[in-house]
Amino acid sequence: MNTLVLEADPQVIEVLFTDDKLIVNLADDRSLHVPLSWYPRLLHATLAERENWLLLGDGYAIEWPDLDEHIGIEGLLAGRRSGESAPSIQRWLQNRSAAS
């Protein structure tokens, strides 16, 4: 069995959005383009909520405090989607609607 060994830890330098993509630019000049549908909290977020992100540590993960969303860069590189269950997303959406 082969395992992936990274030569250097990937570091985020920029986070951008299109209507349907999360774009993460890394310090080594790579860009990751990920469907927003993989991360329902980002998909349903406002532009202001999406743009309010912070880097954790040396850029190993991205946090959206308004959304309680955390995405690790290694997970993005591995193609991992959100592991949040559909019932959890539904409760989150209902709480957002009630707060509005």
C-alpha cells in the first residue's frame, strides 16, 4: 500500500469564491478549485460570511467563524467533502432562518 507523503506542508495564502466554487491559492503556486456543493455551509452562506475567513496555524486550515466551518488543506488536496450529515445541515439552515 502506498501512502501520500507531502514534501512540504501546504500553506494557504488566499481564499476566493465564484458563484459555485471555493478557490484556495497555496504558497507553492497551486490553486485548488472545489465545488461549493461539497461544503453546504459555504454554499448557503452570504458573501460577507464567506469572505470572513481566518487561517489556522501556519495556513494548514481555513476557518469561517460565522459559519462554524473549518476545512483542512490536506483534506482539500485529498478531495474530501464535508462530513456533516444532512440532518445537521438542515438544523443549521433552520436556525439561520429563525435568526433572520
